[in-house]
Amino acid sequence: MPPWAWRRAFPQTALDAIEAAIRVSETAHGGEIRFAIENSLPGTLVWRGMSGRERAIEMFSNLRVWDTEHNSGVLVYLLLADHDIEIVADRGIAARVDPAEWEQVALTMEAAFRQGKFERGALEGIERISALLAAHFPPAGHNPDELANRPVILRR
């Protein structure tokens, strides 16, 4: 995939909408959402056989999604070339939310993405993640915004 391909799926207006949705979402729960988009895996990682899931876990660490006071970070990782959506939750949330629920969120997003509706799919995913976090991880008192809300574009 060319390095600019992500812009077709996620133009500036879509990135702005995702950022705003995350900001609003985080007022309703004690979690922190990070959204990352990568066109394709670097060749060296493909050569080593790295999966989208493994890359998502690596990015969870590199983006410091784990670095929240209550272990309440969630990473939504999109690997555009492979049409792969991975949701990685920190241990504080993973202990409360069944993995099947994250899979349902990913399936909802995939359905919209297959129709070319990337912004809608991302916003629906954030909305569903927010509902899960509100149900399983409600805000408790002081609820700081610990992670950046702006989607990150992973570039080589």
C-alpha cells in the first residue's frame, strides 16, 4: 500500500470526528481509548511472520496505552492492507469485559468498512466500546484524560 493510502479511508474530517468522539466518550466511563491506523506492516515484520494481533499488542506498548492509573486503556488498531481490526484492552478492563464483546465491536466496524464507510465504522466502534466501558468501568470521581484522543497514523 502506498504511504498515503490511509488518507482515502480517513481524511482529516474523519480523524477530527474520531478524536471528538473519543473525547466525549471518555467522560462517560473510566477508560481511555487510543485509535491507531497503519497502512501495512513493515516488510521486516512481514518477513518475521508478525500477525496483526501481535502488531497491535506491540503498538499497545509503544503508544503507552497501558500507562493509565487504573490500567484502563483500550487500543483500536486498524491494519488497512489486511483489513484487520484488533482491539487490545489493558488488564484492568480485560478482567471485566469478555473477549467476545470486543470481537462484536470489531465485526460492527468491519461491516461498515466493507461498504467503504470508514468514518461511520470507526464512530460506531467507539460508541460500542464506550457502552462496554460505561457498563464495566464507570468513572469514579476524578476522571482525567490520560491518553491523547487524536488518532495516530503509524508511518514508516
